[in-house]
Amino acid sequence: MSNTRKRLVMGNWKMHGSLAANATLLDGLVSGAARAGDAELAVCAPFPYLAQARDALAGTQVSWGAQDVSIHAQGAYTGETSAGMLADFGCVWVLCGHSERRALHGETSAQVAAKAASALAAGLTPVVCVGETLADRDADQVECVIGDQLDPVLALGADAVRRLVIAYEPVWAIGTGRTATPEQAQAVHAFIRRALEKRDAGQVRILYGGSVKAGNAASLFAQPDIDGALVGGASLAADEFLNIAAA
Ligand code: PEP
């Protein structure tokens, strides 16, 4: 089957921003979005800023989403945010199982799959993040670890899996300035692609994330199974983010 996958470049603002700083950033994204050419642009903002993102981005070619979602639709879950609430604010995307959530909040792969299911039920597109630690890589366990992270998500069934985006983010490359080589990233993307193909979902987009910058984006995007990027630090400056998208 030919590749119909549209490139997607998504910013993860993490817990950064303020009303004033976001206004400048969003304005820069909207005014420079044409530089992304055919690539799709998106940002994942902290919950309190989703209304600001919606107000600035509605009707533009930049879409927006959130960085986490509850597995529950509603109820006594203080501090949590449901997928329906995110949909109310026009979110298109939600990150599920970012490595910082897995490491700092103990999210399991089963919970990540449940989050993806609750996002799908509300009409959002989950961006399911997977990735190995440096210890996993040194122990030659990359495929085993990624496979275990993917299994509960793939068990949601082909119809669900076809509606996902996957982000491969080696933990050792996130926020460290250390990027996987294009060949290292491609090898894992190809492994993920094969797992998706077995579920009849080979056209799912697989993003790479981990210290992506304008200077390394082109060589990553040249790989056959890398369909775009999930960008943390470099998404906080409109110019750098747009340079990545233009790569
Ligand atoms: C991320 O937060 O998903 C990420 C990839 O961060 P950074 O680009 O800063 O490594």
C-alpha cells in the first residue's frame, strides 16, 4: 500500500507558559504556519490554557490538544480531566503515556491504553507515547520494552488502533539534548510499523520525539517510517518549531 501519511509536527509545551508568553507563541505560530507546507501543525497545551489555544487557533491550520486525560468519563476524581471536557475545548489530540507521566505518576501501559480508549470515545485522537530507557537499550531490550508498552493499546482492536497516533520517544533523548540517530529511530519505527501492520493499521502515523530541533529534523524526517515529530523544548519558540515543521 502506498504511503498516504501526512506529516504531523506537534508541540508538547509540558508545564511551561503563561497567558502573556502563550499569546506571543500562538501569534507566531499562526502568522508563520504557512512555512510548514503540507505538514500538519499542533500544540498540546497545559489544561488551563486550552481556552486560550482555542481562541487563538480556531479557524487556523494549527490544531490543539492536551497532555493527559482521565480514564473516567466523570465522577469523584478530584484533579482529573475527562476526554469530554477536552472535546468541549475543541481539542483534537491528547498525549497518552508520555514518559514523564509514566515515570513521575506511575502510569502503567494498561492505564495508558484505557486513557487512549476514553479519548477515542470522546472523538479525540490519542497520541500514545512509548519509549525505552537507556538501561533498556544497553540491555538490548528495546523491542521487548516497546512491544510490552504497545500490547495493551493494540488489544483495543483494529478499529481503535487505526485512529491513533504513536510517538516513539526514547526516554534517554527527552530533554537531554541527545537525539537518537536517524538510523536508531528508524529501526524502532519500523518495528512499531510491523506491529501496526499485523493489526491492519499500517497507515497509523508514528512520530519521533526526543530533543528534535531544526538542525536534526530533516535527517529524521527522511526516514521511511518517521511521519513527524513530537517536540518538547523546541516547541516553546515559534520560529524554531516552524523551522522543524519546514524541514
Ligand atoms: C517531549 O516532551 O515529548 C519531548 C520530546 O521533549 P524534548 O523535545 O524537549 O526532548
